Amino acid sequence: MLPPGHVAGGFLAGYALLKVTKPELAPAEYNQLLFWAMFFGFAPDIDNFFAFAKVKSWWYKQGMDNTIHRRFFTHFPILWMLAGLAVYFFAQSEYYKYFGLIIWVASWSHFLLDSISAYGIEWLWPFSKKVCALKNSGVKSEIVAESFVEYWWKFTKKYLAKPEFYIEVLLILTAIIIYFRI
Ligand SMILES: [Zn+2]
């Protein structure tokens, strides 16, 4: 899934959490938490930058491993859960307690969405390195190209044909509708 889908997913997860638990927060705090939810919905993918730095390219050529980014520590769900819970337990105010919960819930929306797309997530790390996905767990995408434009052109064509793309569009539209209603 691409960044806009993850941002929308984080927003929806944060919105659902606040809607269901109804914390006593000022409207500005509520909005800040939704902003953080969008950030943490995307945050695990910052490892993409490390991955591109490691292969020293902005696209993948023949023989390169294009899954390394999913195996960085930012894609290990338990770390985000522990970070969120730590903030929650040490927080002195309702706002920071919710900030902790947002870290957990929004980052996990990311992992759920990554689990419906091809490669999957190491949900059980550090107990197991097994990659879990709805289908095709651990199957690598086979796009390789000789240039930046060729790679991303092939990527886009392939991506538009996936169900993941339609889920992403649906998430973004739902997030926009909710955003303008609150
Ligand atoms: Zn990801």
C-alpha cells in the first residue's frame, strides 16, 4: 500500500478509537491526536528510505532484494505496541495516555494493511521470522527494470490491477468524508 492509503488508514483507526472510547479532551487535542494517527499510520514505512539507501538506488534492478524494507525493525508490530503502552503507562494526562494508544492503534492499522497486500508482515517477531499475509505470504514482487522511469511505470501498471488499489481508494474516500463531517 502507498503512503496516502496508510495515512488514511491511520486516521480511520485513530478516529474509531476516539469515537468508541469518548475521552474528555479539548477539540484541539482531539484534532492533534488525529494528526498523530495519520503520522503513525505511515511511520513504519520510513524504512523505505533506509532500503533505498542500502541498495543505492530509487528503484530495483535485476537481482536486488526488494523486500528488505519490510524486514527492518520499523515493521515489527510488537515494538510499536510496547512503545505505545509505555507512553500510556507513564503518561500523566489523558492526552498523553491517548497519544500512547494512538501510537499502537495507528501503527497496527499499517501492519493490517500491509498484511492484505502481497508480501506480508513478521507479526510474530521476535518469536518467529515467519511472514504473515492474507495470501501469498512472502511472495516477492517480481518487477525489475533498467531505469527509474521504467521501474515506476511497471510498478504503477501492476498496482492499478491489484485489489489493494481499490481498498486504498476506499480508505482514502472514507477518511475524507469523515474528516469533513467532524
Ligand atoms: Zn509498510
